Amino acid sequence: MVRGLREKAGIPRPEVKMEEKMRQSRLFAPTLKESPADAEIASHRLLVRGGFLRRVASGIYDFLPLGVRVLRKIEGIIREEMNREGAQEVVLPILQPRELWEESGRWSRYGDEMMRLKDRAGRDFGLGPTHEEMITALVRDNISSYRDLPLNLYQIGAKFRDEVRPRFGLLRAREFIMKDAYSFDRDEEGMRESYRAMYRAYSRIFDRCGVRWMAVEADTGLIGGDVSHEFMVLAGVGEDRVAYCEGCGYAANINLAEFRREPLSGPERPLEKVSTPGQKTVEEVSGFLGVEPRHLIKCLMYLVEGKPVAVLVPGDREAGEVKLERVLGTSEFRLFHQGDWDNFPQYVQGFVGPVGLDGVDVLADLSLRGARGMVCGSNEEDHHLVGVEVGRDFQPNRFLDLALARDGDPCPRCEGVLRVAAGIEVGQIFQLGLKYSLSMGCTYTDEKGEERPVHMGCYGIGVTRLMAAIVEQHHDERGIRWPLEVAPAHVHLVPLNYEKEERRKAAEDLYRQLLEEGLEVLLDDREESAGVKFADSDLFGIPYRLVLGRVYEESGKVELQVRSTGERAVISPEEAAGQVRQALGRIGA
Ligand code: ATP
Ligand code: MG
């Protein structure tokens, strides 16, 4: 509200009583000396030990007041940046009727990951794992013309996914907070522009949250669509792998990262069948014959929608399941089980190879094009072929990008080298195209009066996962080191010997001064030892700590400690407030 207007209108100023809540003696932030037994990673350990978080059941957590403060800061940043790009906030229900999910076909396809329940009349509902159906129905029923577009709607709220393996605290939970946004455009170009806007917003959001991140090309999986990027926070505990080139900036999820193939050529020798008794694995065969694993052709038998398909990769490489799924156009495939080998006795387990392999589709990785001097199974027990040349001795049905990239592989776009790093996926954006608008009938009439389907995009951020990812990048063995903009408070004011009357008074004065500066301050007003106070302060990870101790007694000065760097300075209380203000100014807060 404009200054003065409120007073003129007779609206009383809201009474902000932040300081009352931020007295540590009253704060509900139960810290722990020991790590919880189930906490395997730093963020989980430190968020629980620091009194931010408590576990209720597997993948389900309580957020305590300090945790909520951090969460609200992150949400605040997300809101600002979404609004800046013209997105509008909505709140959609968690409880979603089955009928909507039948429309998109995902009621059955989403599988066990969706938590499902029945109401008293026996009607089926799901707890929203994502909201494409909900939002498409809302927009479909409430827009009609091209004038209503473009539109970008978002919400921040709970999502439920019955993960196979909830773990790592907030990183893979079953109930978690997500920001999900959905864009609706007249045409493809509009959709691309909305996508770019969200890419920009995400870049600013992750920058402001203080994390080192990378956007990578990604698979669209269950959500669907063609173009997608994941936003990865680089951290050793991340479950994702990203391949990136420092030279040209190419970056992709390892699941679909491309790499430049170099010609494969093993020892030149005539095509010949050799005896390899009992040698089945790549390791065994390469050891037995004295050839490098990469000069073997690994022939993997897959059952694809009930039919066998042979997939060829060099012996030292793995075939990527996501790459295969894209190529096969179905997720219904798996490597042969024992039963499949029994059902298809023409394929000799351990000795199957592409030469003379009839009646089956043979898909070869790009690296095998023109490969020579190779070794492969002979389709005869205890024998392999050597001196095999692809193209001469057999011709695959197709050469495709099937093998997974590795650290050190040549970049597909430049002369550089790919690096592989672990990352936490904190966000993903998708160009959905017409997937939901066609199946759910979300259309508009254009300028000519013709009915057209809406082009959609969707955009998610794992808000609680992001909170954990921040901690993964910002902590030491003693606790969290929150970046200033997402910290539960700016300053932790820690007076020692608080039982002394004059110390208490000095602390109260400084506390008030800092609050008047507009800073968020947690005052440790407990009569605890310095050791206890510092241990808790380290766990909380508030960026600036002001200590009122012996130095204060001697010189009236305070000790300013910077949690992230460990820097210390003895300064006057006024200077301290100024320094924190300055730091806040630098981040625009
Ligand atoms: P993952 O591959 O890690 O299971 P996803 O690709 O299925 O995630 P999306 O559908 O893209 O997830 O959801 C958007 C965002 O929600 C993700 O980028 C991630 O940050 C977050 N998210 C997804 N699943 C979880 C979970 N189980 N716990 C916490 N956050 C999650
Ligand atoms: Mg994702």
C-alpha cells in the first residue's frame, strides 16, 4: 500500500511481532547432538539435528518453525520470479477424481506411484502427484477465444508420490512441496516463448537460492512431450548423472547424453570361429582371447512387447534404457529373463551374436558402424567369432544412439571432452505440445473462428528438495551455512553470560537496533554455556553471528562471525548492523 494512504484510510498498521517469536528461549527448534540413525546424507542429518525437520514416517516429514522460515523464503523467491514472467498463482486441490485421469489415460499408466483412495460412496480419487489433468480441465472449461491466451498458471503445494524407495530425507519424499506451473498458448511459437520465460525464471530462482546449478537436456518420461530441460544442483549425493562439455556448454542427462563415436577397430584377422569353452561374459571372453573389451560386440537380448530384439553395443559400454525407450517407442521392454532364454532356445545364452542371427530386429549402437576386427558370439555353445567386420559379415537393421556416454568421451558438438557429474534434479520444464489438450479437448477459437488445440508447457520445482539441495552445497561438519537470501534469519545475536543484568540489557538494546534496521534477528536469550550456544548456532547456520562476550565487556565492541567463511571481526554494534545491511543490499533484499 502507498505510504500514507493506509493512515488516511484509517487502516491500522499491522503489528509485526517478529521479535517475540525469534527469542530462542521460546523458539521450538529442538537441536540434537547425535545424527538420526536413518539419515544417510548431510542435508537430512543437519536439517534434523538443527531442529528444522522431523520424520513422521518413511518419506513424510514435519517442518518446524525454522524449517518453515526457510521454506517461505524459497517460496517467496519462486513467487517473485514466476510473477515477474507473468505467471498467476492458483491453488488446486490435492484430491483428484479418477475421471479426470481417465481422460488423459494416466489413471492406469501412472501405476503404483499414485496414492489412491475411495470416498464413502466408493468413488476413486488420487492424491495429486502432478496436476496436468486438473489444470487442463480448469482451463478447458474456462477459456474460449484466442484473446484468452497466452496463460500461465502456477501453484505451490503438496504433492504425493508413493516412491519405490523414499530416501535421503527431503530429496526423495512421498509427500513433498512442489511449485508446478502450466502454460497455455495459441501455437508452437507461443509455447516456445513461454518455455523460454520459465527457463529465465528458473535461472534466477536457483541463482537467488545460492546454488551452483546446470540446465541439461532431459527425457520427458511419464509427463510426455518432446523438449525438456532438467535443472540440476551439482552434489555428490545426487541420484542423477549429467554429462557436460566445458568447451561448448553442451549438457544433458546421462540417460540421453550423446557423444562422438571414434572408429572401432580390433586386431585385423580373418573371420574365424574360435573355441571359448565356458567363456560367456565380456570380461571372460576378453581375458580368454586377449582382446580389449571395446573390441567385443555385446549382444543384449531384449523382450519388446513380447518379441525378441537384439541390441548391440561395444563390450565396454552399457545400453541406456531411456535411449532404448525413445527408439523403441514403448516402455514395455526388458532384458531377457531366464524364462525367455528357455522360451527362445534358438538364442544361445552367453554366445549369442549378430552374425547369422535371423528373424529378429538388430539395433546397433552408432559406434559399431564400420567396426572391424571385432569379436562376437557365434550362436553356438562355447564358440565366438573373431575378425568380424560390421557391414561385411552382418548388417544391423538400424544404427542408433544407444550406448551411455562416459566421463572422458568426446563431446558430440565440439572438439571438447565430456565430463560426468552427479546432480540433484531440483526442477524440470517440458514443452508438452498437444498431448493433454488433444486427449482432454482443451481448445480455443482463433481469429478466423476455427477451433484449435492449445499448446501447453509444464514446469516443476521440487521446493523441499531444493531446500535439501541448498544444504548439500552449503554446510560443514558442524551444521548448515545458509545463503543469506534463504536463511531462517539474517543475524544470530548470541550474548554470553546472559544471566548478567548489564549483558542482558546490552543484548536487548542491540537486538532492538538490529530489528529497527529491518534485519531478521534471532536472539539467544538462554542462560546457557558458550559451548551450548555456539553448537546450536552452528547447527542453525544463520549467516551472521554477533557475539556479545568478554570483548564487549572490555571495549563495548561485538564479534561478528560469518558462518560461510569463518571470518571474524571485532567491530562496533553500529558497524555490525551496517555490514549485514550492505550484504543484503548486494542481493537486492
Ligand atoms: P525424479 O526423477 O527425481 O523422481 P521426476 O522427474 O519424477 O523426479 P517431476 O515430475 O519432474 O519429477 O517433478 C518436478 C520436480 O519435483 C522434480 O524436478 C523434483 O525436484 C521434485 N520431485 C519429484 N519427485 C520428488 C520426490 N519424491 N521428493 C521430493 N521432490 C520431488
Ligand atoms: Mg523430472
